[in-house]
Amino acid sequence: MTRTQYQHNLDTLKRYVIEMGDKSYQSVADSMTSLNSLDVGLAEKVIKGDQIIDEYDLMIEKCVSQLIARQSPTAGDMRLVTSCLKMALDLERMSDLAVDIAKITRCIEKKHTKPFPNVLKMAELGKDMLHQSIVAFDTLDEELARRTAAKDDEVDKIFYESQKELIEMMSEDRSMINNASYLLFVIRYLERIGDHACNICESVVYVASGERADLN
Amino acid sequence: MFSNAKLNEKIAFALLKVATGLVVAFVLVILYYIIYNGYSAINLEFITDMPRNRMTEGGIYPAIMGTTYLIIGSMAVALPLGILSAIYLTEYAQPGRTTWAIEMAINNLAGTPSVVFGLFGLAMFVKYLGFGPSIISASLTLALLILPVIIRASQEALLTVPKEYREASLALGVTKWETIRRVVLPAAIPGMVTGAILSIGRVAGETAPILLTGAAYFLPRLPDSVYSQFMALPYHLYVLATSGTNIAQTRPIQYGTALILLTIVLCVNLVAVSVRSHYRSKMRR
Amino acid sequence: MPDNFANGTEIEVTNLNLWYGENHALHDISINIPKNSVTAFIGPSGCGKSTFLRCLNRMNDLITSCRTEGNVGINGQAIYTKDVDVVDLRKRVGMVFQKPNPFPMSIYDNVAYGPRIHGAKKNAIDGIVEDALKAGALWGEVSDRLNSPALDLSGGQQQRLCIARTLAVKPEVILFDEPCSALDPISTSKIEDLILELKKNYTIVIVTHNMQQAARISDYTAFFLLGDLIEFGKTEQIFESPKEKATEDYITGRFG
């Protein structure tokens, strides 16, 4: 093996993305926990934690710039480098969405019922997709990436169901309007998290095979 | 270890310096000796007049001219022949037994004693071809003698022409012969001239071959054709120094003759060197 | 392997084998090279790319131990048959070498060298020289000193002079054998720009050790390894998603 420094830089870049993936996953998970248990403390932690993820985003961007400027990556390396930049963007967005959910925890009225099962199910699915997409990236497992992206259909299905349920809820009970509209945002965010996970899966397929797949 | 290496370096360097110094010293001593002893004999009469009084007086004009003729004659034969064979051997001949045999023959020719060339010239040109003892016999014999030197030098010169020139020309759809004529030869001329310089010194200085093929012991006039006998500086010197009528009395004439011989070789070399540097500067490489 | 080109095919090679004595240097090479495009040959030293390039104008004929089998056609005309005039072939397929190698003559004489020998009319030569120097992107720099020695030019100018010298013979194909490996980056970019300009009128084949150069200027790239043609395809595909692992290892610098 030649180009040791280059390989080292590529390994570092990949590690940053995986670490950032773990942090984003943690954010999403914590934000949902805080919402479920109406734990404002945890929500504050998620909001503060976004800063670390932004730092990761910056580190990855610097790393990519340096690699392009100094090592001229080609072929598989080039696909990895450009995809890392894209994935960092997706992860950063997911983390922002987690912050948005955490902010809703802060606003939501304590007396109100907790999020109903469909929302939790969506959250589980979104978390799972995020986790699997990062695993697929780590192992460059094209198959896993495709399977993971396929789960987005279910997320979308639950999203529309939940939307309907929430609207019905609001029209039946006007006192629910405030919280239900918050929950409408939450399911919207979760749906978006699923989309970003799909983007990551597409990046994984591109890195692994060179194919520009549309998995969404 | 380190200081040892430094010491060795110093010793080696000193040895090299001493060796070079010795060579220069020898040359200077010889030059000084000849000039010191010979310059008194030099005057206009010495170089423009015939020898008189059994070569104890007068000049060495016929010998100067004889040597000049030999240089011109042998060069006229050996240069074209040598350069053309060098071109054939370097550019065209396929490596193989025949080429190897030719190369070996040339090497052996270069190592053959000059007196053997003299004997060959005597048998071949003087007797068999019936040229008699003459300028032409001696010139041809000397041409053969210097042929290997000229071929070698020309081959070396051709080989030092960068392969890139040949490739560039051939890649333009130019034939091999045109490539040699227009690119390779002009670039090789400086090296070939060097070969010629070396051989001129030999032609001017060789005694044994001309002794057997046409140099006269004493001939107080210029030759009237290429079939005439002639006088030549080295043989004249030899005669004066070994079998003249009064060796001691002609001492200054001997040194004078040596000085003239040296001067001629030096002048020819100077001309050749300036020709070479002219072509070199034209080449810029 | 691509063989359906927008501008048509210029060079067709089928099952070309080459030996240097006992050494089998090229194995069964088959490739079609497109017209009016730049095709780059890449691969590690000794992979046969330069040897293959020299098959295209039969420069390998100069090496006595070299023997070839197989077919090479240029513009539909076989070049390894007995009745082919090699000298004529090399007029059609010009070559620019690794080291700039202008002749030790004036700039003008260098460019005029080929046309003169090929019998161009005396009064036409001035025009040919000017056109060739313009096409070689050198005219502006030398028009006022055409009679000064070519070896006084800088390395990059010398190389452009060599290109102009080749253009003066009016070839169809120009082979470049690592034309920039002896040049600084600025001169290299000038040559690269020139090559991109030349492909409008000529078919260009370039051997290069500089993979970024192949990526920058070529339309198609062929990767050679140990005398085999491993992969040939559009440059964008070769540098983004090569099909062969060996190609990927080489262009990402992980070879060996």
C-alpha cells in the first residue's frame, strides 16, 4: 500500500462522518425521549449538543477541501470524498431537526397527552434508518443501504396517517389544537429525517458502486 | 573512519595533481629543449631553400612541402573512406558476425605496427600497382595507417549524436539517409574533426612507412608529380641524425627541422580545433 | 469497450502482439481510437503504453529485435502489411517526444525541415512555417526571431516548436509520448491548451504518467498494465467509476 498519508486522511474523514452520524443519532433519539417524557432538561441538552455537530460539519468540510486540494482524489476515493461532504450536510440537517423537536418539548403544554403511538413508531423507524445508513456507510454495504432506504415508504405512510389523525383530533376537540399542531410539526420533522437518511443511503450506493441511485 | 576518509581524499587528490604536473613538465621540457636548440637555425632561407652541401647547409623546403603533400594526400583518401565506413557501421550494419568481424579487423588494424604498413605499401602500391616509390604510394600507405583512427573517431562522433534527433526526423516521415545527411552528420562533424586532428599528427610524424614507400634520402627539388619521390620532415630528421655526412655539424639543422615539424603539426591542430569549435557553437550543445 | 464514437473511428487495432526478442511485451491488444478526440494511455512504467504508441507509427521498426503480430488500421488502411511505405505512414502519423528535441538549427529551419524534404515549393515554405507556428501557439513569441537558434528557446517553447514541426508535415494523427514530463506547470498548461485546440483538426493520442493530465485533457482513457490493456472507456467514467480494481488502484495511487 502506497500513499499512507492520503489513506490516513481518508480514514480520518470517514471516521468523522461516522462519529457525526452517531452524534446525530443521539440527538434525534434524545429529542424524541425528551418529547415523550416531556423532559425539558434533556431537550436543553439536545439544543446545546447541536454545536458539537456543527463543529463536526466544519471539520469534515475542512478535511474534504484539504483532500481535494492536496491529494486529488479520483475514482472510489473521489466518490467517498464528495459523498462525505453531502452526508455531513444531511446529518447536520437531521441534527437541526432534532433541535426543532427538542424546542417543541419546551413549548408543549404539560397537561396535554403524550405523543400517540404512531408518532413514536415513526421516530423508531427514523432512528433505525439513520442508524442503518451509517452502518451501511461504515461497511460500504450497498444492499443494506438499499434495504434501509426502502423503509422510507413506511415512514411516509405513517406520516400521512398521523397527519389525518391529528387533524381529526383538532376538529373534534378544539382544546387540542395547540398541541396537535405542534405534533404536526414533529411528524413533519420525522418524515424529513427519513428523507435525509435516504439521501445518506444514496450516497452509500454511489460510493460503493459508482451508481447514482434515486432511492427516494 | 571519518578522518581516514578525509586523509585518503587528500592523498588521492595530491597524486592526481602530481601526475598531471609531471605530464605538463615533460611537455614543457621537450618544447624548451627543442626551441632552445633549434631556434638559431630558423631563418627565411631555412624554410624556403633547398638543402646544400650534402645537407649540411641550406634549407629544408622540399621536406616541408613533402610532409604537407603527405598530409593532404592521405587525408583526401582516408577522411571520406573512414567517414563513409563509419556511417555504414554505425547506422546501417546489423549487429552480427560480419559486423563483428569488421570491427575486429579495424581494431587489429589500429594496433598494427607502422613498419608493417610500410611493408604492405611497398608490396601493394610500389610494386604490385606499379606506383613506384612516390607521393601517392606513401599517401595511400599513411591513409591506411590512419584509417582505423578516423573510423573509430567518426563512429564515436556518430554515436554521441542524440537518438532524439534521429527519432524526430524519422517521425516526420524522412528517410534514414536524409536523416543522416541533414541531421546526424552536421551534428557529428565536431567529433569527426577531432579524429582527423589526431591522425594529422601521425601522418606528419610517421617515418617507417614513408621510408619504405617513397621518401628520398636527398632530393634538392620539389616533386613534379604524385609519382615522384619526395623528402619529408621526419625522415630528413632521421637521416641527419643517424646517417648524415657530418652529424655533429648538422645538429642545429636537426633541431630546426624538429621545431618546424612541431610547428606544422601545431598549426594544423589549431586550424582543426577552430573548425571544431566553430561547428560546436553552431550546434549549441 | 467503446467503439461507437461521435466523430467516427480513426485507429483500429485488433489482436496486436509485440515481442522484444523473447520478451512478450504487448498481449493481444484490441482497441478502437476515436477521430478528432484526445485518447490518453496511462499505466505504470513498463506497462507497454509507450511501446503501443510507437506501434501506431511503426517507430518500433527501428528496434531490430522487435516483432509484431496483429492488425493496426489507420483510417481504414492497414499499416502492418508488406506494401505499406513506413516513411509515408510517418507523414500521416506524427509524433512528439518526451524530451523537446528541436534540431540544432534555426526556428524557421526546424519547421521547414519536413516540408522541404517532402518537396514543398520554395515560395510556399514561408506560409507553411507561419501556419504551423501559429497552430503550434508559438508564432507570437518567435515571429521576430525566426532565424535564431531553436535551442535558445525555453523548454516549453521548444516543445511547442516540435509540435509545430510535426504540424508542418500535415499529419492526420499526432502521437504524444509524455510531452510534458520535462516541463514546468505553466508550460504544461500551455501544451495542454494546445492539445485541446488541436483535437478539432487532428486525432490525438497521448501517453502520460500524469494522471491528472489524462483526466484534464482526454476524452477517452486506456489503462495498460504489464502489457495488457486492462480498461478503456470515457475519461469521465475511468476517473469516476473504473470497472477494474487494477485501474482503480492505479488512478488512486495505490498501485504496487
